[in-house]
Amino acid sequence: MKNLFSINFNYIKHINYLNNDQLCKITDLTNATISRLLNDKSTPNATTLLKINKEFGYSIDDLLKKDLRKIDANIETKDDFFVKDTPTNKYSTKSQLQEVEILDKRIEELNKTIEIYKQRLDISDQEKKQLINIIAGLTNNSQGKQVG
């Protein structure tokens, strides 16, 4: 049976749609080392664990002692792996994906606000004059001056 690191490293590779060459670039390891780690032929050193922790956001303790497939949120079983329920995951870390989701929500809120302001600006000349008079009345503190 594979050790948990090997299982977790395969899982991370799978959910992030990475190949061995991409893992090499991310971790600064050789292809041979990546292959040995994935196939449970080698154990990672502290530097490798820190790089994986930094890039993918999993704690070193979790990488070595927990089955990430079972503890990751929002996952489904597929092909003996647990994968995120998205058509493609183009972000390489969980934290990047969370940041994108937060930004998407903020963009949606801003788009709604923009639509409200567009609707407010879409008024007739008559309505604009009425608004100017109302504003002038407020700023002149009810002195009765109106713009004509």
C-alpha cells in the first residue's frame, strides 16, 4: 500500500490537472524525483514538503498524515480520485481558487451597482431639470431659488 504522501501527491497532481513536467517547474524537482515520489519509491525531504505546502496550501502534517482525498471540501469520487466539481481547474492552488471565487462575487456586486447607476442616469431632460431644482433647493436651504 502506498504511503499517504504518495497518495496525496498524486491527488494534488490530479485535481490541478498537472503533468509531471508542470510539477517539476512548480517544485523545482527533476522528472525522475517527481516520478519516484508519485510511485512511492522515495520520500520527500523538508524542502520539497515546504515547496508543496507553499504552492498548494496543504499543511505538511496533512501531506504526511492525512488522506487529502477524504478531507478536501467540495469533492466527488471519480476514477479512484476525488476531484473538484468544476469542468476545469485552471488555478494551481486551493487559495487561488478561493480568491477567484471571492473576486467573482465582488465583480457581480459591482456589475449590479453599475446597472443601478446606469438606470439612474437614463432619465429625460425634464427629469434632470427637476432633479437640479431639488438639489438647488436643498443646497440653498429652502430659499426658493430654482433653475429654469
